[in-house]
Amino acid sequence: MKGISHPVGLLLAGLLSVVPAVHAASKPRFDARGNVIIVDQYNNRIIEVEPITHTVVWEYDGSATKSQTVPLVGPRDAERFHGRTLIVAGGLPPGVNSDYPSGYTDDRVFEIDRKSKIKWQYGQTGVSGAGDNQLNNPVSAVYGPHKAVLIADQGNHRVLHLKRKGKGAKIVWQYGTSGVSGDGTNQLDGPSSVQRLGNGDYLIADTGNDRVIEVTRKYDLVWQYGSPGETNILSAPTYACRLHGDNILITDSGNNRVLLVDRTGSNLFTYVTSARTGSAGDPQPTHAVQLKKGNFLIADQFNHQVIEIDPSGNVVFSHGTIADSGEGDSLLDAPTDAKIVDDFTGLTSPKGGGGGGGGGYGFGSPF
């Protein structure tokens, strides 16, 4: 597969020197704690990398088994739990990939086992909609306990809380009116992520409204950072997660940075990915999570890298070459997500009772 060139200004020369991170790792193997799951969007694949040797120990592109003939196109998000991988396939717009010059619709969230066999799916390839078993440009999904899956269904301007039932699912809660954008009560504009907090509230990156909000199950707004059009505060945030101590980590994609703020809105930490040596002019990072050891893992999209930085902003791990896209094991093309195997710090925990750092994440009582 040969990628079509990216917009002018995205591909600049430069190379980041790599210092291996200190992860727990032995012989490279599938699903080892500390491995990095990377969503390599324009290469239409998910890869799992052992961080010390950079060995690709697993890859999924939709054609890994004879029983699976539907390709994976434009993946946006992935999460690993107990050897199974939850994948968001969002498709591609026209003009970004020569294999699909007219674009491709792949509106589904699905789970595969370690043999790449699909075990569960919601949404359909080639079908965009808001009806039963339909999505429209989903961009993220996370596991929750009690057979739950949370989905940011961007094109439908809604987030969904699904309860899995057999090979299907039932919507048990929704925020946002399907097909209607807005910034009022029960309205969103192109949301990119949703997390369920330990108190039962939901944290949503409301991308088109330039804000992150926390809402209750009864649709009450209890916290907001940023406002529609106030792009000096946030510009098209693509991810948000609550950390221990009630601080919120936000990927402020339109401003090319990652922010850590407290409940009062005070800025505790900022990392600007476009300020990196050799950076593309507008890298638009899409996903940042904090790890158990306190570092931050960032999918720096149009810098074509996944990086790990320490709290001082030093890069301690990278995969891919800065501002240089490619197809090989050591290269990436517009990665949109990265997570560490078995590290749910700040995330809605599929284990229940909180993520990797305390009791503030995960679910309260099940539905």
C-alpha cells in the first residue's frame, strides 16, 4: 500500500533520537505487559510493539485469517483486555490513501481474539446510520465492566453506553441527539471520546464545541473546560481522561498540545508536540494517556510517531520517525491511538472499581 502525500506542511525533515524506555519486558511476545498497542491509521493496521527492541509482535489489518475477508480501513482506536482487542474502524475520507482514493466507509466497533477472529461487533462496513446496529464515523471505544462498551459516535454527534448481549448490544444510555449538533443540554458536536467515571458521571471530549464536559446520567452538566469558539482555551480536543486526584488530561489537538488541568481549570502541565525538533507544522496529536509510572504516552498523529514523555517533557521512547510517514515495522502513517498493555490508568477500567491509580475511574454500580 502506498500512501498519498499528506497536506502541505505536514511532512518536514527531521529525526528524533530515541532513548529506550524502561519497561518490564523479556522475550518479545504477544500481550506481554508493557507492550505498546498502536493504531496506525493510514496504514490500515493495528500493531503491538515490544518497546525495548521495537519488535512488532502482533499485527491486524483485517486479512489475518481466511475466515475474515473484510479489510480494516482507517482504524481510530484500540484497547487490549485479557488477550482480546477492541477496535474502532472509522474508514477513510477521499484523497488520503491510494488504495481507497474515493474513501471508504467502515463504521463499526468490534472485538477480535488473539487469532484475529471477530467475536463481537456493533456497526457495519459500508453502512452509516443512527439506527439499531449502526454508527457514523466512530472514533473511539473503551471496555467497561459488566459487558459494557462506550463509543464516541462522532458523525451522529452522540456517545453511547452499550451493554453487550451475545454477538449484539443494547444501548443503555446515550448523550447527544442522533444526527443533531449543538451545545445545549443533551447536545454534542462531533465528540471524540467518552469515559465513565467512578461516580457514575461521563467525561466527554466534545470536539466540535472546543470543550471537555462532565455530565451525569440524568444529563446534568457538572463540569466544563473550554467553550464553543474559544480556541485559545481548547481547539478541537480529541481525548480526555480523569486521573487520580481529579485532574483531567486533555489532548488539545487543534492547538497541537497535551494539557493537564485541575477542577478549577488551572493548567498543571503542557506539552506542545509541534515544538519538537523536526516537527511537522501542524501534527494534531489525537490521544494522550498517563501511565502507571507517571509518564505520558502520546499518539502524535501527523508527526507519524508515538512518543512517551516523562513529567519534565523529555522523550524517553518513540516509535516511528518524526514527520516521516512509511509502511515498515519501524514506521507509522498518522497514528491516532496508543496504549500500554494492562495499564488502565485514567481509563474506564474493564476490571471495575477504578483504573490503574485509584478509585476515580471505572464504573459505579452496573446498569
